[in-house]
Amino acid sequence: MTVKELFDFVGQNPNYVLIYFVGLPILAGITGLLGDDKCDQSPWKEIYMIIIYGVMIPGIFALFFNLYLFLFERHSILNFDILIQILPIISMVTTLFVVRRYVSFDKIPGFDKISGLIMIISSIILLLWFADKFRIIAFTYMPFHYLIFIFIGLLTAINWGVKKLIR
């Protein structure tokens, strides 16, 4: 199955995706109400971990897929599929907002791993974008030593993200 086939399947069966991405912020809110003031203790923080991972992985994929389409493929934002490319990001932001009301992200196991993953993917996308634009920027607009500093900064960010992911 290709990514296009997966997107076509989701387009033909939108109810599952809608229930999933609308249900996760609601589930986070219900969990917060049930957990009351014990949300930073077990088993509540593990439940939040499952909810956060369940919403962050598709949300991160959708966010970076949109960045890829916008930066490299030159797609118009007007052609984005709301169900696949916009709803996961909105659900991710909403769920994180709801969870943040009840518990600190520092108390959720593995949350620092997700931020490390985001840092790695962001750095790689930026590095690839600079490599894609290198011919235009290097000879016309930006001095070469600035590109070296940007490259070193991106490598440092990738290194920091990998260390945070492994830790």
C-alpha cells in the first residue's frame, strides 16, 4: 500500500478519521475530569502518554508532510486535504492544550522523546531545504560563511535532538 492509496482509503472512509481525531481531545478532557487532582500520578499520566502519542505521531506526520509539499513540491495551501493534512494538526494542538490544563508535560513519560523527534525532523527538513536552495542562495544572496554557520547550527540541532531522543 502506498501513501496515496492510504489517503484514498481515508478519503473514502472519513468517519474513522473524524472519530479518532475528534475523540482524542474529548478523551483527554474526560481523563482530566476523572483524574481530578491526581493527573500527575499513575495510571493517569500513562493514559495521557497514550493519548499524546496517539495524537502526536499523526500530527507530526501531517505537519511535516505539509511542510514538504509546501517547500519542495510547491503545492498550494488551497489544495490541502482537510481530513488528512489539517485535522491531525488541529487535533494535536487541541489535545496538547487540554492535557496541559491538567498535567505538566514534564510528568508525562516519554514526552521529551517526542520533542527530540520533532527537533531531528525539523533540522533534517531545514537542512534539505537549504541544500535544495543552495545554488540560488550561495551565489547571489548570502555569503558562503553564513551558510557554513547555518549548516553547523543545523548539525548541532540534529545532534541535540538525537541525544534528547536517546536519553
